Amino acid sequence: MKDYRTLSLWHDGLPEPIVPRPQLEGPQAVDVAIVGAGYTGLWAAYYLAKADPHLRIAVLEKEVAGFGASGRNGGWCSSFFPASWDTIARARDREGERDRGREAAVALQRAMFETVDEVGRVAAEEGIDARFRKGGALTLAMNQAQLTRLREDLDEQRAWGFGEEDYAWLDAGEARRRVAVDGALGAHYTPHCAALDPARLARGLADTVERLGVKLYEQTPVFALGGRYAQTPNGAVAADVVVRATEGYTPELPQYHRELVPLYSLMIATEPLPDAMWERLGWAGRECLGDGRHLIIYAQRTADGRIAVGGRGAPYHFRSRVSDAFDRDQRIFSRVEASLLGLFPFLRDTRITHRWGGPIGIPRDWYSSVGYDMASGYAWAGGYVGDGVGTSNLAGRTLADLVLGRDTDLIRLPWVNRRPRPWEPEPLRWVALNGALRLMDLADAQERRTGRPSQLGTAIDTLIGA
Ligand SMILES: Cc1cc2nc3c(=O)[nH]c(=O)nc-3n(C[C@H](O)[C@H](O)[C@H](O)COP(=O)(O)OP(=O)(O)OC[C@H]3O[C@@H](n4cnc5c(N)ncnc54)[C@H](O)[C@@H]3O)c2cc1C
């Protein structure tokens, strides 16, 4: 059996051992079957069980709860929604709600702001020690090009009607007073973000849903699913509703092979830093920290005084292959380490104790969705493009409302019941995705050199709706 503690810093730091729960032993009939015990599946189970304690709910997980990205991520519980407001508004306008697109995009963003607090609320109410700390997100401008772009982002946010309380600018002095990063020219700041320990949240949620009566079967891979069934090696589960909550692993299901592509995000963590170093660094608010580059990096000060930092850039693997072997890539680890030292050169002699990664799910239009087709009984959520910690909670609440037929504001949000078109067949996918990754890297290098926003980077950002 796998040693689940080696999956990430967060798994390694769990206070209790990771012992798999029993697998499904034979055929079953339930009201709702949920495939995948990451945040999406667990939040859906949580809100369904809370709303109707009589529902028979089964969660089927091929490994253990929190095995996937939910246990391994950067712990940014952010209000970033995986699609730009322009993309959301245009899609809504096209869907026939002419001129309502803008309003819909703002409603979705406001729902994301509330989502950050909702995650903190449930963790506190259910006694989940997720080390949740709402210190906001700080995006540093590390060169003139990033400064120009981040200021433009802020202008756009103002034009969409968001004020200082949602998005603000910090000058170089204010930014460095928060986190002492030499060379920061300023920072974009939003208070709508919390740092948390991802595995503690996922494992805590799993315990919580079990307490609420949900049956959680681990070591139970589903190899086919449809509206009213999920097929496992030990028999089928028949259900009125089947929720697909498999995110980056979705391409492994033949029926859904081209629904999402898996891209890998990789992370490293330092040893706990001594107090003297923290005094020098500041970072007292545990703000989530990134900078304005195209190929993003994301960092947090962990509750036990480390820096955990991650980055994209790992290659896309032909035919959307997912493999534990791809969780680790020395070339990307070295790049992430170089990014860390770029921000904090004095960490040169600090030990890196953990290196890990995992797959995120990307839909063809880079715009996440949640939905339920009542006629077939099939429900889904995902395609979070690496912003799923907060978004999966909104998805869970929305799925519960959809399945229970409740008429709420959530089910009217513009990402509900969208069906992005499938990805292109190979080799087009491989060429396009690895090409885009390479171009983002080139755009960052160009901006570091020239100090001017790269046209190349802007073009890619527009293409993917970032
Ligand atoms: C390194 C890394 C850093 C990240 N950082 C951040 C961040 O800081 N902030 C943020 O918002 N997002 C971040 N993300 C993305 C975020 O973690 C995900 O969007 C989110 O966790 C997705 O949750 P999920 O439940 O949909 O998917 P997952 O957590 O991937 O869960 C899917 C589950 O389904 C199971 N499964 C899959 N297929 C089957 C099957 N056939 N049968 C049974 N079970 C199956 C898997 O084992 C897994 O447990 C990061 C991701 C990674 C990998």
C-alpha cells in the first residue's frame, strides 16, 4: 500500500496516521453517489447531508480522502475565480441573457468573496483545525512590467465597481512592511483570501461527513460512471444522482477523457525558520504571497513557520496521462527553488525538506463549471484551473441546491450548468498546451529583461481568459 504521508508536507504533518477506510464490498443502492473524496466531493456530501439528514449518500474514493490536489495544494483559500470577468460576462451574453453578463460576473465574484468566510466558518463550527488564517493575498510587482500590469488589473477592478475594501494598491514601503521582499516595487492586495493547511481541511471534512452519516468508501476506484450508476471492481452503486468530482484525474475515465486536461503544479517547503528570520521577514498576517509573473508562483507562511511555495510550468503529458511519477519533476523543483531565492536570497542555506506536486484540471475554455442534469441524474463540478480551494466550496453548496431542487441565488450564478466543449484530440492538445507553457515562460523572461509588459504574455492571458 502507498505511504500516504509522503504525498506532501501537509500529509506528513497530519497529527494522526492515514489509515484507509474500508472499501466498497458489493453492490449498493443510495440516493446520491459521489465519485472522488477531494474538496468537491466532500463539500457536496457535507451540504447535502446537512440539508437532508435522511439522504443516503456514498462517497467512492480510489485512494484515501484528500489524496488528490485537495490534500496537496498551496493552501490559498482565495476568492480568485477560474475565468476572467470578461469571459464570464461574454459567455452569459451569448447564452441569451443579453446585457446581463456584467451583473452575473459581479454576482459570481461576490459569491467567491463570501466563500472564503464560509470555509472558515464551517471549519470553526465543525472543529476542523485547518489552520485557517484570513490575511489576504499579496501580489508583488517585482519589475516594471509586472507593476504596469498589476496597476492595470486594479484599474479594471475599479471599472467593474469594486472598491478599496476589495482590491487595493500598496506602495513599495507598505508592501515591504508586510513581507520584507527586497526589490518589490509595490503590491496588489485583496483581503479576500485565507491561508490554510489543505490536508487538515480535507481529512477533517472527511471525518465530519462521516459523523453526519455519509458512507465514505476508500480504496474504491470507479472505472465507469453515468447518470445513475458508478461501477467499481466490487460491484455497481445504483443512485438517483451520481456526482463526478474527479478533477485532474477525470481523463482516466474513458467517457470523460477529453473533458478536462491535467496539468501539474509542483511545490517545495523549507524547514521551519528561526524566529530571528521571521522578525526580519515580517509576514505576520500570513498573507498568501505571489508576484505578477505569467507562469504563476504561490507561497504561504505555514502555521509551523515554514515557507511553502509552488509554481506551474511542468509539462503537459501526452494523451492527458496522470501518474504518481509526474508529481515530482527535479527541473521544476529547481525552478521553484530559484523563484523562492529570487524573493528571499537570504534563504540560501535553508534546507528544503519537502517536494511534491499534483494534477489540476483545465477545461477547454479555462472556465470552471458546476452542474446537474436532472433527466439523466448526472452532476459534476470542477475545471478549477488551480483555484479550487475556495471554488470547490461554492461548487459543493451549489450542487446541494441543484440536487435538492432548491431555488436559490447560487443556482443562478453564471458558471452553473455550462458544458465546455471537449479538448482537441492529440497531438493538437500536446502541441498547444506545451507551446502555451513555453510562451508564458518566454514572456516572463522578456519582461524581466525589458521591464515592459510582453505582448506575447498579454496575448496568452487573453486566450486563456486569465
Ligand atoms: C500543488 C498544487 C497546488 C495548488 N494550490 C492551490 C491553491 O493554493 N489554491 C487553490 O485554490 N487551488 C490550488 N490548487 C488546486 C486545488 O487543490 C484543486 O483545484 C482542488 O483541490 C480540486 O478539488 P477536487 O476535489 O475537485 O479534486 P481532487 O482534490 O483532485 O480530488 C479528486 C479525488 O477523486 C479521486 N478520484 C479520481 N478518480 C477517481 C475514480 N475513478 N474513482 C474514485 N476516485 C477517484 C482522487 O483520488 C481524488 O481524491 C493546487 C493544486 C495543486 C496540485
